[in-house]
Amino acid sequence: MDPITHGFIGATASQTVAKPETFRAATFTGFVSAMLADLDVFIPTGSDPLMMLELHRHFTHSIIFIPIGALIATCLTWWFVKKYLTKKEAYLYSFAGYSTAGVFDFITSYGVYLFWPFLDERYSLNIISVFDPLFTLGIILLTGIAFFKKKVYVILAGGWLFLYLSFGYMQQQRAEEAALQLASYKGHDVGRMVLKPTIANQLLWSVRYEADGNLYAAGIRLIPFFEPTIYDGEQAPLLEWEERFSAYEGTTLYRDIRRFSALSDDFLIMHPEQENVIGDGRYSMLPTTLSPLWGIEVDTTNMDQHVTFDAYRDAGSENRQAFLNMLLGRNDGNK
């Protein structure tokens, strides 16, 4: 989730537990505290590009780290609010704000180590995009009104969060039903499936599912009270990387491929447009394509060096137009 949305959600959480006389200071404290967890992107990682991916949304987003994160937030914000809050109040509002960081990244599509160190695994609900302007606008307006008006508006902000996320969950269930119908129509025995909203909306959903060793892509447009529109997409063989690179077992190259596989939830495919690049098959510019947004370049002549990680985003006019056509339902799709 983007930092601004994090900040306003944290502000709302702090407003919920604030006293009337400390309301504005609590809002500021919660706003700053909620954004601190994402500072993990600045942890030095040296020459290992995958380390940054592994550390992002890691321990700083864990439930068990909340008291520590709140303490750090209290120390950072104290000099701005010490005229208005006691140290106990500052910690309480920092705790409320910081506690929202991991939880609200958990509902997005990338996942967090929510239960680290007890479970070293990413968890994700996939019910909202990492950037959703409608969701953000609603929480900004209601939290802002509460800041300048009355605490009663905090209830409306909380209601907006609940209703929007509930809508996302219902959309996800509809997308799953439509995806399973598509797979059944094609005679596929579905193994794993990933469903997530495309960027900045809740209407066009991306589908990835595994069947017979292949990864299949599709887009599903969901308008409430109307039948889904299905956009059938590409397919590609899932990469059997352990077998393909077995000769390099024990090398840095092999270990990095294994790490990237874990980060990609084992949805690895070869990038169709980039030579020697292994990509994360879950993410692409369009829900119907399998051209990964990011991947690692494998160089078997340098087995003891870390792989290169890069992004392959193509936001050109052709992709933008194709995305808008699906989002706005300008073609009929297919089943």
C-alpha cells in the first residue's frame, strides 16, 4: 500500500483512541507512525539485489514488531507533540498507528511476513490493489474532516474502510467463481490460483492458475449485478528450475534462483521478451499477458555472483489502451 494511504489509515486508528483534547496531536502521531514500517526499503543490502526484496514487508510488518515499531515512532514524533501529549499518550497513539501498517499491507497483493518469526512466510489477502485512488480518497476526506471538525467522523472513516474492503472481498469471490468456470470450460484441473485486482481499481481482476505444468492468465471484469466478462489470456510453461539448473546446485546462482522462487511463490516462468530472464508469472502489465513485470537475469558463466534483478514495465500507449478497453468493457471478452 502506498505511504500516503498508510499514513491516513494510521491517523484514523489513532483518532479512534484519542481524547478530544489530544485529537490533533494523535492524528499527526498516527499518520507518521503508520508510514515508518516501509522504511525497510532503506536497509542496506550491499551487492545482493534480492536481499531488498526479502527484507521489504518483512520483520517491520510483523505483529510481534509492533511494540518496537511504536517505540521508535514515539521517539521520532515526541519532539513535535511533547507540548500536547504525555509520553504514555504518545506511545499509545504511535502503537495504534503503527499496528495498521502490516495489517493493511496484508490485504494487498504482495504479502507480508505478518507472523514472523513464528512463521517465515508471506501472507496476502489480495482484495485491494497496492494503489487504489478511490479507497485512498475516501479515507483522506473522512480523516481530514474528522481532524478539523468532530471525532464522530472517525466512525465514518472506519465505516468506509470496512465497506470498501468488504466490496473487495465480494469481488474476489466472484472472480474466483468465474475463473473456475473458465478453467472447467477449458478442461483444466486447477492446482494453484492467484486472483488480485489490477492496479487502481476493483472492477478488472487478474487471474493466474496452474494446470498440467502450465501457467494460464485471464482478466475478469466484474460490474455489480451484471455477469462477469472474461478475457482469456496467454499460457506459458512453469519453469522447473530445480531440474533445469541442477548442475549448478551449491552455487550462488542456484541459491539466488531458489530465493527468487520463494519470493515469487514458485510461479516462475521464462520471460518471453528478455533473454535468460526468469520472471514472476503473477505480475504483468495486463491481466491477460505473461510478460513478467520483474525478474532475475541468469548468467551461468558467473555462478558465484549474485543474479541481477530488474523491472520490465512497459506502460506504452498500446498497453494502456488495452488495459482501458478491458476496464471499460469496450470489447466482449470470451469464455
